[in-house]
Amino acid sequence: MNFPFFGRTKELKLMHNLLHQVTEGGSRMLVVTGRRRVGKTALISEAFAKQDQALFLYFFVNSELGEKRNIELFWELNRGKMSSLAAFLPPPATFSELFRLLLEFSKTKPMVFVMDEFQNIDSINASFFGDIQRQWDMSREQTKMLFVVSGSVASAMRAIFQNGQAPLFARQDALINLPAFPIRVLQDILSCYNEHYSAEDLLTLFAVTGGIAQYVKVLMQNQAVTKEDMIREAISENLFLSDGQLMLLSEFKNNYSINFEILERLANGATDRNELVSAFPQTDISAHLKRLEEHYRLIVRNEPIGMPAKYKKVRYKLNDPFLKFWFTFIFPYRFMIEAGYTDRIIERALQIFPDYSGRVLEELFIRKTMESGKYTAIGQWWDKKGNNEIDLIAIDDLEKSIVFAEIKRNPQKINFVTLEEKKNVFLSQCRSQYRSYRPQLKGLSLENLLRDF
């Protein structure tokens, strides 16, 4: 069964609107970023490859090839589409000449020109960024090109377009930072491949893939649509084995070792900032934590919700469920998996998955609550001593209400008496305005996962 295109309604609407602006007015620039495998190229293709308003030209920038060979491959692939515009022309010699020529073509026919893995240009011919700036500023009003640049090394793409000193700073007309699939889309996908899927299947799909499109596609097309089959496939499939390390290598480069170890410790439960810092007695990791959070965006600072500003008890967590799964179930056993000896590793994974997925269930409910759009603030809470924790707090400042939720896989383990006590501790320490809000206690388990709540 083919994997159809799912979701992305908001992104497609923006892209179609930009194309309309190009055909009616001047050129536009769209930047599409997002981590590896999230579906950037599929989104661009869905939006533009089948439309007939403009010529669609696709250029994959291969970092392993030089400038001349990259251009030759593009020319061979697209010469037929350009027909009379380029039928008898030799390939341009440089990226700059190619861009100038395509801008000139777009004066007579609207064009969508895509440069995929755009950040690779930096290692091939970095001066091209400045050439784009000059050509763009001079001719965008007289041409009709939708220039789409896409890149999977998020930190590099931000350096190109969001660094105030960079030539292309603020040149884009729109930016799409493509996220993982929302929970509702994961449910739609599962229902297409497994009409009678369970809450356990949905939880496993989220835990294994984090909603990343390519991983979801691989599981579905290989008919891994139940908990056991998803875990078995993820441990056996080469894509899952290699992708975690490839993604981190492409992002970190020279800072790989220490950043990798920080993420590995986070995945194994070292979430308290002081605990992380003490694990590196010879190195101050404050700058690394800051860059992992703000530059690479692989971790998030988790602060107790609703507390006064002076309340400092920070935890960190991985921002990517796939990476957490990879560090837990694949990375420690990668040599055995590479050799094909996976039976015992899969057996172990199935054995410990119920305990592992308890924390994943918390994250899943947090995201599902955010997607509901019913609240103004959502988070977790713990006191300074760590004696009291609340899995999920959802605040609605319009209705003046607060939901306090305990999350357990097994609903019989939810204790409302204890949750009431924790709620009272929270209200004694929180910002004063929340003490007048209407409180509500909820227990959330696998039974609630497939229902609105």
C-alpha cells in the first residue's frame, strides 16, 4: 500500500498563497527547515510538483560533489522541462550564473525553483549566498520566481537566514519550520493501516517515531502497525539504526562528543541540571546546554509551571521522542544489531517497554492537550525537594480554571487522594492569581488516549 500525503494543511495553504503572489506580482523566497526525515521534500512536492501555474525545477545540493557537477546533474534532470528556454544552452558554470539565468527565464514564465539541502552550499561555494542577495535585491520585482530553499541541518539553516550578519538575513518572505506529525495525524495514519488499532499501538508509534514522517512511513509500509511489530521493525530496520547518529553528526560536527554524551545522559534519566553538570567535573557544560536548547533545539528547559520567577528548579528533557528511543533501545546494542543478532535485543525491548512508555505517555498527553487548543498554559510541576510532582497541569486564564492530572498506564494506579494533596501544595506555592481558579482533578491512562478529554 502506498503511503499517501497526510496533514500539513496550514503549510500547504501558505505555500499556495505564495505561489499566487508570484504569479500576480514579484518573486518570493520561502525557507523550509526541519529535522531529517520530517517530510520537507514531500511537502514541497505536494505543494508544487503537480501544479500548472508555474514551471517546477528541483535542485538537490549534494555536498559530496563540486559546484560544476551539481549543476550538470540539475541541468540534465530539468533541461526537458525548460524546453525552448534552455534546449540549446550548455549548463552554466557556477551557481550564480545558474541563478541569474533562471531569474531571467522567470520573466517570461512563472517558476518554482527548489534548492534542497541548501546548507550544503556553504562547503561548496559560500560566496553564492552573497550573490543571491545581490541578484535578488536587484531583480525580485521584475521576475516571477518562487525560490524555495530547504535544509535538514537546522542550526546551519538558522545561521544562513537568521544571523543578522549573514547576506540572506531577512530575505525570506515566509519560513516554515516543519514539525513532527501532530497526534491527530498519527491517529489518522494508523487508522488507514490498522482499522482496529489500540491505544497501546498509538503510544508505541509515538514512542518509536516521535511523529517523524519517514519513520512512520517505513513502519506502515512494512506493515508494522501493532506495538510488537513496530518495536521489532524499528530495532531491525537499518534506517532506525543509522539515523540517530547521522542526524547528530550532521548537526554537531566538531562539538560531537560532549553534546552526544549530554543527550545520552538525558535519555537515560539524568534530567536535573545539577545532576548533569556534576557528571562533567572537568568541563563547564553550561554553554553546551544553552546551545543544545537554543541553537540545536534538541532539548527543552522544563520549568515547573505556575511558579514565581524566583522559583528555580530546572530540568531538561530531550525534545525528540525518536532520539530517546534510539539512545535507549538501539545505540547501546548497535554492533549486535548491525551483525543481525537482534532476537534477544527485541525480547529485552518488549520486556522493558511498559515501564519506558510510562514517561512517553506523559509527553503524549501533554502534546495532545496542547493540540486541543483549550488552554493558555500547559506543563508539569514539582516542588523544590522533589517530594511532590504533578504529571500535567493545564491552565485556562479565560475560564479561570486549572486541570490537575495524574497519568498512569494503568487507571487502577491513579490515586486521587494523593493528587488532591499535591494540588494543595501547588496552590500554596504558585503565583497568587491561580489560587482563585476553579480546580479540576483528572486521571489519564491508556483508556483515555483515544478519546477527547
